[in-house]
Amino acid sequence: MTDEPGKDLAPRQPQPQPPAPPMDPEQLRQFQEFQRFQEYQRYQEATGQAPQAPKQPGGRRWWLVVLGSRIFWRALFFLLVVFSAMWAYNHFFGVDDPGDVAQDSGGVTGSAQGPRSPTGQQGTVGLFYNHVAHGNPALGCPLMVKEETQQKFAEAYGAADCTEAFAKLKSQVTSVAKYEQMAFPPDMMKTPTTTKITVDSCDLTVDGGPRLGTFVVEKVDSGWVITDWSPSTCG
């Protein structure tokens, strides 16, 4: 067989090259950094000065990072709960304010050895019930600012003194949680128009323990104290 003349001398057609695979994000980032590095070198060669380092894309301000943190929002929520609980306790139970009680115009005189409640007459009687519920005469008895009032209270329950009366009443409390949550009727929740109020336990909602008679509550300075007491028809 004779080869055809000039057949091997014919130019070969170039074969199509397969398309280059696309760069993944990491390769693209490295390629862009290499380009910036080349530009940095060319700038140095041309000016002899070093430019500012190129800023990295995607930089965030610190306060945006903080606001986007779950830990920050959880801590803020916890603080709000704590402050709300403290405010509610002070609002409904008052803050103990030991000191002397004196009134010049024939009212209360002498020493008040215990706390006064700035939350009104409801807070004072409510505190008294609370201290009976927990068997705490050291804080409950001094709410009665006169010794004769304390003695009258003790004798009504067959006790030698107020402390012993608290012990007897505590033994009659069947539910501390219910007893310390005694409630006042709506008309007693209004701001009093006088500085001397009578609170009868028969008008209160009391559960989990005994009713504690009738209190005469008087405003002295910024607080209310028990100036007199007597048994009531319901206990």
C-alpha cells in the first residue's frame, strides 16, 4: 500500500480544551488576597511608601456583635426579672424602717421598737399576719407600738405576753402560703382620707389560719403603726 503524498504534512486541528473547573470560595478568597498583595508590592516599588493595609471585608462593629449575642439578651432578661421581683416585693410588703415614733398632738407617743410599713394600713396589717404565719414575734409584736396593746392582744389568746401569743397562733396556721396571702376588700385598698383607720379581720379574706381581731392603724410620719387592738366577733 502506498501512502498518499502529503497526507502526514496536513496541519492538525487544535483539540477543544475542557472548561476550567469553577473556583470554590476558599480558592477565590486566596486568589483575591494574592491580587491585593501584588498591588501592594507595585505601590511600594512606585512610591517607596507603604500604603495602609487593605481592610478585610465583612468587618463588624463591637456593639453589633454584642447585640447579636444570645448571652447578652439572656443576661438582660435575667436582670429585668430580678429588678421586677425586687420592685414587686418592696411595693406590696414595704421596707422596714426602725426608729422612734412621736406625735405632738395627743397621738402616739413613746418608742416604736419595730418597723413601720410605708405601704399604708393594709401593708401594716398584712405584715402582722405575715409575721404570725412565720412565727416571728420579734418583728410582729413591735408593730403594736404600745405595751398595753401588746398585752391586750396576748391576754385575748391566753398568753403571758405577745411572744407567747405568737407561738400559740403559729400552731394554728395550717398553710403558711395561704395565710400570708390574706386579702383586703376593694374599698380598703383605696387611699385613706384620714390618718386613723380601723381594720376588722372579719372583713378580710383569711385562709390557712386564724383571724386576728380588729386593728386600729394610725399614720405616723411616713408609716402606719398599730395603736390599738381588740378581739372581733369572727375571731
